[in-house]
Amino acid sequence: MTDILATCDGGALVETIRGWAEELGFSQLGVSDIDLADHEGHLKRWLEAGHQGEMQWMGDHGTKRSRPEELVPGTCRVLSLRMDYLGDGTDPMSVLENPDKAYIARYTLGRDYHKLVRKRLAQLAKRIESHLGQGLYRAFVDSAPVLERALAERAGLGWIAKNTMLINQDAGSWFFLGEIYTDLPLTVDPPQDSKHCGTCRACLDICPTDAFVGPFELDARRCISYLTIEHKGSIDPELRPLMGNRIFGCDDCQLVCPWNKFAQVTAEPDFQPRHGLDDGELLTLFAWDEATWAANTEGSALRRIGYERWLRNLAIALGNAPSTPDTVAGLRQRADYPSELVQEHVSWALEQHGAL
């Protein structure tokens, strides 16, 4: 690959690639090397503490997650890219503060980002390959064992903050990440010189379930995003009241982050809210039959949890909602739903309203 770079200015090539990335809708591109030794140690300690919960895949693949050259032999550089996703929907805080509404993490209100971002990454990789005539390029979006935040931090896209999110000083944290592994020895970008969280601990203090062991470390087993999306079984009754009206994911630690005053509304139409899910009523969503749910979540990341866990999560939220005849009636309509998981959580919700 050095023969290719011998005929051009490496820095100029990176700038050219940045321009192509911008044309494809990406907000920023950075280039890093593949030295993730510090992050490898942190991941090992996190896994040994059991903080991954049921996400056993986090420990699979040995060191391929932290050593890009083992995942894709020949890799010497990683292109990290971000794409903003915050839509124009209903103000998230107004939804969180209304216990009759269903809060859904903002990243999933539009179309599933995996396909869209992966397609754009593939287009960028193909353009680079066509320009240079050869090379190794592999694109990833949550599709392989990749430490994407660590790579993005190393590529200068921001810093991993106390809430374990990647924060960009000009754009906050409402964005997706994607990567292209390559054997092209591009000029690397300088990493973030320091973490700019200071003494702020707003994200740690706001967490409804106290999921943060401390700054920069999350115990996923208590995280509402994990509980509503990754966890497949019964949710700990002690945690259910703390979940409020959050039925898919949780954005609290982003909503209170001061850096998100710089967040940009996405220019990508596919990330705009669909089917009124940015402001849905708990009872309305709970009344959806499976066909309606399937139609209204088509092409959405919401499909990941399936209909059964959709009802489980909504049952908890309705158990936390104000006690009204309509709430109790809505829950009773699902009391005999043919799923022990749903029945358990509906019974718990009815008990909260003294309706058993």
C-alpha cells in the first residue's frame, strides 16, 4: 500500500475522503491507528466484574474486539465516522415527565440506522477503492466485535465521558458511529487531548436505577437500556418502579449532559420520528395487536425486542402510571395473554394499582 501513497499526499487524501463522507451525510470522519491497549484492559476488568449481564457476546472473540488487526488481518488504520440522529420530534423531557406517555430512546424513532449507515459506509469504501485502485476495506456498524467508542476517541471524534458515551465538544452525543477498517496507512488524526467532563456528574446523578458504578463505568445489569432491550426474561421487581415510563432504552444521561446544548438536528430524513412514537400514549401502544405492532415498527430497531417484550415493557410502564379506571382496564385486557412473561408483568402492574 505504500506504493499508492507514494504517488499522493497522505494528508490531502484524508481531506478528500472527508469530503466524500460529508457528501454521504456523515457529520465527521477521523482516522486512527489500532493501538487500543488501554481500552483492552478496561474491557477485561468490566467483563470480569460481570457488568455485561446477559450480553455474553461482549466477551466472545477473544481479543479481536480490541485488536483490529486480529479481526481483519492487514488492518493498520480505522476510519471512524459519526452521523447525527436527533430528530425534530416532541421534546423528550416533556414525554418523560408525562407518566401516561411512552418514552422511547430517540435513536430508534426513525428507520433502523444499521442498514442506512452500513450502506453509506460501503459506498464510501467503494469510492476510496475506486480512487486508489486497490486496498482492503471492511465496514462495520454494530455488526462485529469492534470497540467503536474507543476507536472514535482515538480518531479525535470526541472523548468517552463519565456516562460511557462518546461526547463531541461541537455536537454533544446524539450520533451514530461506524467504522471502516483498512490497510491503507493514512495520516492519523490527533486524539482528544483530554476528557472535558470536569467535576460535572449530572449523568451519574440522574440515572434512575443507579447503574453507574462510578465515573466511566456502567453496570449494564441495572441500566434501563439493557433491561428493556437486551434482557430477555423477567425484570427485577425492585427495578421496575425505577423505570418509569421508559419502554425502549433510556436517554436520561444524555438529556442532562451540558454538552448536548451543541447537538445538531439531523439532516437525514430517515431518522425523523415515525408513527407518532416520539409522543405515544402508553395505553394506545399497549392495545396494539401483533399485526399493528409489526406494521408500525417495520424497518425500525424496535423490532429487535419482539412483541412479547414490547408488552412486558409497557406493562411495567403502566404499573408506574397514575391509577385510573382506563389504566386498570387496559391492563386487564392483557391479563390472560398467552405468555407467562407478559402475564407476570401485567399482574405486577395491576398489583401496583391495587387491582388484583
